Amino acid sequence: MSRSSDWQRHDAVTRIQEVLDAAKALGAQRVLDTDGRFVITFEPVKQTLEELFAKPGPFADGDVDP
């Protein structure tokens, strides 16, 4: 898997599974296009209390396991 966080669009299209895996394992991945960029991030469905308390704002229903 590539450790790079910057991808050219044509590479990202042909290696989308690697881009998604890198976003999950390493954080945001940037896909560079001719007139801008896409930022691909992974957001887990459930978060720890530590992660939730680190965010500003109210919690949404289902953010915390009972």
C-alpha cells in the first residue's frame, strides 16, 4: 500500500482500493485533479468516548454504545 497522501486522479481511479485503505489506516488522502483536489477521509461508525469528547458540539443519537 502506498504511504503517500497525495494521488494523481488517474492513479486514484485505477487504485481506488489502495486510496480507501490508506485513508482508513493513515488518514486523509488527497486526490489531485486539474482544477482542484478531493480529500478522502475515513470516519468510523462508532467512536470511543475520548474521540467524542475531543469534538466540539452535541452528540448525535447512536454515537455512543449503551
